[in-house]
Amino acid sequence: MGTTKLLYRGVAYDASQHEHPSAEPVEHVYRGQHYAAALKHEPAPVDPGLELHYRGHVYHHRSAEAARQVADQ
């Protein structure tokens, strides 16, 4: 199997040469807040009691309810 050349805006590149996320902390700023976190990390556990706000609406994690809905289909 040969390597496939990928193109981006006419420039060929090899995807295998790209950096992979590491567990080393990276300093960065997001909306004025400074962070030092690794690019590669495990997702945070879901807190079902946490109240979430999105575009003026309040909602809660309902993963068990969503799983039941998928299973019923």
C-alpha cells in the first residue's frame, strides 16, 4: 500500500508527519482566562446534578433518558 498525498489549497502534505497531542501542559489564553492544560486528556466525568445554561435555556445532563430513547427506537 502506497502513501496517499493529501492536498490543502494546492500544497501537498503528509498527515503522518503532523504532531500528535501530548500529555504535556500547554499555556494558552481563552477569552482572557489563562490555562495550562494538556491537549490530550480524558473527558471530565458528567455531573448529573449540574445545571447547564446554553443560549438562555437551562438544561441538565440526561444521558440515561437519552440512552432509553435510543434503545426504544
